[in-house]
Amino acid sequence: MGFRYIGNKSRLIEHIVSAVRSLLPSGGIVADPMCGTATVSGGLADAGYSVTAADELTFAVLHARVRLLLAEAPPFAALGGYLEVLKELNSVRPRQQLFFREYSSAGHPSNGARPRAYFSSENAQRIDAIRATIGHWRDEGMLGDLESDLLHHDLIMAANRSANVAGTYGYYRSSWNTAALKPLILLPTEFKGGSGHEVTQGRAEDTVSELEADVVYLDPPYTKRQYAGNYHILETLAVGDEPEPVGMGGLRDWYGQYSNFCSRRMVRTAFETVLERVQAEWVLLSYSEDGLVPPEEMKSLLGQFGKVERRDLRLARFRSNGGQKAPVTEHLYSVCLG
């Protein structure tokens, strides 16, 4: 499930799973309360763990539900099956609604901003038509919860492939990338989920006390860049609402999803709150050397809650513009809370 996403752990998944194995045999329960695109949750499920995933962002929860809960396509009994549904959605008549008006090169934003070239005119109209069709099916009782989640997930993945962005959605590119000029197409998802997993929604400070597990894996934001703002378009696709975009970039109102982990002033308090509420013997934390909390301060902070060990992993630095990637060190901290 490829995804342009700050902090995506796809390059580290083998190391993270190995670190969990050193703490807990397969078959145990791992909580992932900041699951993002569910890359780590999925890898842990593949390794034989029962996973409880959570996130505050709706689009992240959709990814986790599809990745963890679906071993095969839902029936789509009222619509002739999954592949027939995708075929119909890929052939719907274009519409000019929110995405065409606010996020296309031919749009006319309601706040008077210049057209926002996140999507080509054709692809924005396809997004509007697909959104409307899914919404109609849901209103008519033709989709169950997981069926609706899957279709919104598929639309998010298609939009992500076709978006004219450098990596995040804080703003669009000034010139068109090749993928953005290709037709937006929904592709079938490959299912790898199964039983024994759970997915919930909420911020980690609130959900972690409810997630009983053997190991809690923490993957918090580590810079000042807020995920809710940088991925506002994907959140709109997941929620299925009609927000009033603001500013030149057309962001939705995301401040209710502000993360204290992205605040230099609040980040230490956020860590302390989560660690005080963990219901597990072990915490495994992934955190970059570039994080708001420097490595030695992090070790001292974690040491207030238990015995700390750290392993260092060297990897290429994330660059949203695809430029030269200098190496960076990712730290994996294990904390025994017993």
C-alpha cells in the first residue's frame, strides 16, 4: 500500500518487527495508538501478532481497518460484488462539485483564491463523481461500514497517486508531475487482514489507557509539521464532508486535530501523558534524531518510567521534493515498565 507520508516506516518495518519479537513472542498483543498508514500494524499482523491500532485522523483509521480487518473483499451484495463496484465507480459521469471548485486547475475557489492545482480538472471531476456515488449508496443503505470504508480507502489511494503535490498537501506543485496528468483510476485492494485485530479512533493521549496489550508501539510525529494540516485533502476524502477551504492552500479546519507532539513547548508533556497511561509491560518507541526531543533528553524522559535501551538505525532522510537524501538516524527505544 504505497503512500507518500511523512515518517512512513516502510523502510524500518523489519527492524521494528524484530524489536517487538525480542520483547514478545508471536501471538501476543501489540497496540499501535499512532498507526498512521498502518504500515507497522500490518507488518506486526503479518508476523503473527494481534494488533490494536488507533489514530486521530480518519483517513489513517480507514487504512488500518482495511489493512487489519479484511481478509477478503466484503460482499457488496446490493451492488454485484467488489470488482463490479470498482468498474462502475471508474465509469461514473464527471461532476463539478467541491474538488473541482476548490482543488482543480480550472476551479474557482469560494474565498477568491486563484485555482488550486492539486488535481487536473478531469481528475477533480472524477473525484467529485465518485464521492457523490459512494455517498448515495451509503444513504440508500446499499453499503455496510467496511464496504464504505474500503471504497473511501480506494479513492484516497487513487487520489494520492494522482495528486499534483511534492509529498504533502500543504500546497500544490507549480508545475504538473507526470502522474497527475494521468486519469484517476480506482484499483482493487490486496487483502491481507484477518481476525483478532481491532481498530479505533482517537488521539493517543486518550486511547492508550484503553488499549490493553503486551507491547505498546509508539510512532509519534517528531517535527513541527502537523499531519492534519499536511494531509487535509485525504482527511476530507475519508470523512466525506464538505468543509469550507481557507487560505491559498485551501486547508480544512484541522485545528481540533492539532498534535502536541508537534509542539516544542508541549511535546514532553504529551510523552509523559501517554507513558503514564500505558497499560502494558513494554513500550517500543520509534523517534528520529531530528525530533523535537533530542536523543539524550528522550532517554532521560523515558527513564522516568522504566529501564531504557536504544538501538540506532541509519537510513535516508525524507525529502518531499525528491532531492538529495542525506542519511539520518532513527532511534528505537525499548522501555520496560514493569
